Amino acid sequence: MIREELVFVATCDVSGHVRGKGFPARELPHRLAKGIGWTGSNLMMSPAGPIWDTPFGTAGDFMIVPDPGAEVRVDFGDGSAVEHFFLGDMCTTDGEPWECCPRAFLRRAVRELEAVAGLHLIAAFEQEFVYTGTDDRPGDAYALGAFRRQGNFGEAFIAALRAAGVGPDSFLAEYGARQFEVTVAPQPALTAADHAVITREMARAAAWRLGHRAVFSPKPDPDGVGNGVHIHMSLWRGANEPATYEAGGPMDLTTPARHFCAGILHHMPAICALTAPSPVSYLRLVPNRWAPTLIDLLRQDRGACLRICPVFAAATPDEVARQFNIEFRAADAAARPYLALGAIIFAGADGIRRGLPLPDPIAPAPSLPPSLDAALDHLAASEAARGWLGPTHLDAYLRFKRVEAEKVAGLAPAELCAHYAEIY
């Protein structure tokens, strides 16, 4: 059969889906400058597809301009079409960043942290999902048997990640039914978010070629554990100086790291609307499901909102400082990695700027918002978040998410879980 390779240029949209347009690969030099045409209302495509509400109407034109540093080209070697796509920036027709571009939002957050504290952030996304190509058996949590029965999927997935330029770290059978987890190597913030998107797509690509699905829904089963996205992060100064760990300090954190964590906790009710952004997300954030329910910072506790992670077999103080990292656990794959990580960085930078203290460890920790609607109310009321996102982006986001919540408000938990399992 005659074939010509195609390239896809994409953005990760408000629903967390990767959307864009394709073109013949021979046109790539032209498209690297001109991108592909896009509209404001394309931003408002719901997780299920239809545009239910949009402030942009039918007017206006934008571009998605491919980033050569975010190119993926993976040949699975099975005769299927090559996975060739770019993640790109949403720009005006003059080539300027559009105020609703998610990658531009994260870049602004990175610049804010640098301006406030002379720091940058290194991050890695740890993502959980359900693989439909295996069965569920009692006792499968972390089991070699479960790892074995996923067959060739794991090897194809890891090979695809490496071919896509993402450094695989671990792949394992997780606690939930047919649940697996993948972690990748830490990177600077924008690259880490790109790699989070690429990781999801490589999991889906490998699963599809085997006739199955990788399901990243935050809660596939109302009676089971959910699929979380845990964001590991550390602060660095200059090219190679770790700035998160200080032996003997409160929680072994440096002064800027304490203020950074305090800022995240302070803004958590609002940023939860960006990190856990679907109605089904809040079926995961409940007690006894290995997910956070309180706005807290704890050492080596997987029920925490912010968890100080362990350091393994460090031989020197410098090695401790380089391993030391904080894990944000109130996120899932319905979120755009760029918005989730950008909101965390903006909140942390605000904590540093204001010198916010960590909460009193004796005082009861407040609860996370109990629903998407409650989190959206906090986001709408946050003047800080309006400054981070800008009024156009924030208002579009609130409209998008409120109508999403409204459309599924009548579904029972089992129906809600089934609905989002089909979407994600």
C-alpha cells in the first residue's frame, strides 16, 4: 500500500486531551514557522467533544506552532503508522504567545520563581493508569504475576518512551485493579510537563497497537482506588546547586523551600481546581483510598497533600541534597500538566515572596475542597490566580469547568466513573 508520512501538531487542551491537526511530513520546514490554524473556541472542546459554552464565539484565528524541542517520532516496527507529533505553543497570527496558551502559562511561572528567588524547579511526573489488556485477580497489587500478565505492553511502552526522548525510570503493577504506574526522569519544568503529556500518549499508543487501552481516568471504579498523578519537585539555584534540603531545619527544608511549600498549601483550595479538575477527581480524594484529603505537609506519608519523600542509600550530604524532593499528590490526568505545574510554581513563588510560614504542625489541617464546584468557587475568588492566569484565561477556564460539572451532575458515582473511563 502506498503511504506518505504525516505529522501532527498539538496542544494539551483544557480537558487534558491532546488535540491539533496533521499535515504531510514534507511540509514540516514551512510548518515550523507557520504552525497550523486554530481558533479560540477550539480551546473550549469538552472532554466528551462538544463545545458547550465559549466566550470566543466563531471569530478569531490563532496558530499552534510546533516546538522542535518537543518532537516525538516513534516507529513501533509493526507496520502501523509512525507516531510523529509535536507539542506546540498557541500563538496569535503575529506569532506572539496567546494569553490562553498552557505552555506560556508555565513559562511565566518559571520566570516568576526566578525573579522572586533566583530559583528554578526540577520535576518528574509519576502517573497511574489502568491497562485493559490484562485481567484482575485477587492479590495482584505490586505482584510479579500482574507484571507478567501485561505481556508485551510494558516493554513496548518503555521502548516508545525512550524513542520519544523521555527517560523511563520505573514501570510496575500498582495497588488497584489492572492498575500500573510509570515514572520518568526529572527535568526542568517545561520539559517535565511535555514529558508528562508524551508519557500518556505513548502509553495509549502502545496499548492501542496491542488492541487495548491505557485508561488515565482519575477514578475508573467508584469502589476502587483512583489513578493519581504525583508531581515530584525540587528547587535548584544556578546550574547545579540543590536548594530544597537543609539538615536540621524544619522538616529538613531550606528557608525558601519552606516558604514555597507554605505558598502551595495557602493557595491549595484554589489550585485544586487546576490540578484535580474534573467532577470524578473528587471521588478519588476521599479517605482510605491512598489519596490526600487534607491540606497538609507530611514526611513520608502517602496520604499527604505534600509529601517529603525519602532519600535512599545516600553516601554523602551532597547526595542527600540532590535526592531530596517534595511530592504533590492532589493531581490527576484530567489536568493539563502545564496548568497543574504552573499553578504549583506560582503558588510557591508567592509563598517565598510573602515569607509565608508553614502551618502549625499541631493544628488540625483543613480539608481539600469536596467537589469541583467548591474548588472552582475558590479559584474564582482568588485574586492571585487571576493574576497568574489573566482574566481571559481564568474566565474561559471557569466557564468550561462549570458547564462540565453541570452536564454530569445527575450521574450516580458508578455512571460518572464509567463516563470518564471512556473519555480518558
